[in-house]
Amino acid sequence: MTVLSIANARSGARLDGRTVLVRVDFNVPLDGTEITSDRRIVQALPTLRHLRERGARLVLMSHLGRPSGKGYEAAFSLAPVAIRLSHLLETTVVLGPKEVTGDAAVAASRALEDGGVLLLENVRFAAGETIADKASKNPDKALTADQQATLDAFVASLAELGDDYVNDAFGTCHRKHASMYGLAEAIRLKGGFAAAGFLVEKEVRFLNGAVATPARPFVAILGGAKVSDKLKLIASLLPKVDHLLIGGAMAYTLLAAKGVRVGRSRVEADQVDAMKALLATGGGKILLPTDHVATDDFENGLPVPVDAEALPDSLLGVDIGPKTRTRFAEVIAGAKTVVWNGPMGVFERPVYAAGTRAVADAMAIATSRGATTIVGGGDSATAVETFELEAAMSHISTGGGASLEYLEGRRMPPLEVLDTSTPG
């Protein structure tokens, strides 16, 4: 997929006097009002600095959490983000009024000078933001006239705030939200450009390269809790990869499908037959754990090494074992392209983190040897950050669900509405 980059928008000319609406993903983790990780803010900085250097006036839009959509809620305010972004950009970032759009927001936008930055309040405070996405999940149920009117009014009120549009929020590119989809079209109708920010451009380049033209051997690593969450991803990747390594709780459903005793480990009984079929058709590519770290009490128990594929009835698996770590690391070491989504165990607890750490370390080594290594967001990205290995990976996606859907080959409507060539 080729999208217009902001580097080429308006042929790279100055943007003095123009207000650019930038959809960012500042859905950061908070402890009260304290930001516990500003990675998503930091990753947007290249786009914001580039636009400011070209003289643009910036109006930033983001969501945070899941407010009700019925107006301002203090717990979901972007005020902490405005403070952190002001520090990172070394300028004053103005926080918009409690009403996302309307006269006060228009006045704040028009008060900006070249290079100025306004951060609107949480776009999900407005009911119009999520209406279209909810409808897209149920295509047999069209929007009511009132819902369509709410959506149209919200898109129009956002478009009133700027001249051009930039999408740098890959983490929500699988959502057909108003600020991600309808706004781009509205800005284009006004004669403005609708371009991709540097972060979205980078995400598309790496993920598209992984699924379309991977250097081989191509290895995918999947983990996490439920195999049902990743059935489409497995179906998409299996024909393309040379090896598929599977760990985490989801591995136990596949082991059960092989007839292996898995003790008290989590098994999705309704997926066992599907896993039998999967193993019959693509099992030669799939590597499963051959030993484990287990426990008899998930909350209070100690790790128990199990040097066998089968688990005793009294135990449940919480991580891959040392033999599996070595085997997985050997396969990763020989790869030229590696995509990883999902931890190998309960990495949040240090005693159960060795498997996830082994995969991260092996990917870091592969990167140093010239492989392209892609971490597909979500818990995998959190693990890499926890292990302080971010710089050792080729790319860490900012999108959990978005990167999954991209790798699955699903449509990404917010990318489809961006310009694909420099306007006139």
C-alpha cells in the first residue's frame, strides 16, 4: 500500500499559515494522572517536528481510554499528555476546551501562530467519533438517520478546525472512527491534503514488507493467551513463513490437539478440532514447546521445571522450558525476517519471564546479524520495553490490534482514504 508521506505533501513546500489536523495515538498508560510510559508520544515527535519546521500550525487529535462518548470525563482527559508533550517539544502545547469541537475549539485553533500546537480534548468524548466503527462491525445494520446526522456533524465540526490532515495514529488504523476516516475525506473536499505521518509510513513499510516480500528464512513467533484470537493470523502467515513458533497459553490447545497431556493448562476445547486440522495441513512448519515451566498455583506457586512435552495433571504451564528456548533461539538465529506477536509466558512475573526474554534476546542477536525483526505491538512491545531492548529491534509496532489485522491482510479503511500521490 502506497500512501502520501508528509515529506511530499504540497510538494514539500512551506506550510506557513496553514493549520494541519494531526490524528495521533496518545492512548498512553496512566497511574492516576501520571504517565507511566510515553513511548507513543515520543514516536509521534518526528512528524510533529517536521510539520512545525515547515511552519504549520498543529491541531492534534487523540483518544485516551474508553470514555462513554457523552461528554467530558476528567479521568480520560488528555491534560497529562499536554504537559508531557510540552516538555518533549520544548514549547507550550495548549489543551483544548472540554468540548472537543465548537466555538471555543475553533477560537483556540484560529489563535495559533505558525509552529503553534493545540491538543484537542479526548475525541471519544464526542458521540460522533465511534458511531461509524460500531456500525462497520455489523454491516447488516445501517446507521439510523440520527446516527448519520451525529456523525456528519462531528466530521464537519472537526474539518472546521484545519486546512490539511495527517494520520500518524497507526494504533487505531483498524478503526473506522470519524477522526481516522471521515475527516480525511472532508479535508480533501476542502482542497487540503490527507497524508501519512512518518510513524504510519514506517509501520506500513515494515509490515507490508514482512507479509509481501520477506527475506528468507521467514520466521513468525506467536504467543499469548488464546489461540482463537489468532486463528486468522495463523491462517494468513502459515503459507508464507518457513517456521511458525508458538508459545504462551495458546500453545496448550495445540498440544492438546496432538494428544499431549497438558495438566491444568488453559485449553480452548472448542478449538481443538480446528487445531487438529491445522497441524495436519501445516504442522511441518509449526514448532511447539517440548518442555515447560509450570506451577501448581498460578497466584502463589513456585516455578516447577518439566523436562518433557507432557505435563502432570497437577500442574499448569506458565512459560516455555529451557530446551524450547534453545530450539526457538536457534531457529530465530537463522532467520532473515522475524515477526513476533505475543509473549511466551507470564512475563510480567520475573520467575515466568525467561521464555519471553529468550525470544527477545534471540531477535536482538538476529538484528545484529542483518535480519529484519518486527515486534507486533501489544504485550510483545511491552516485554521488549521492559527488557530495554527497543533499540535492538528493526521495528516495534505501535499497533496491537492494528498490526495484527494488517498482518492478517485485512482492510485498513483509514489508510485507504489517504492521498496516494502529491495533490495537483
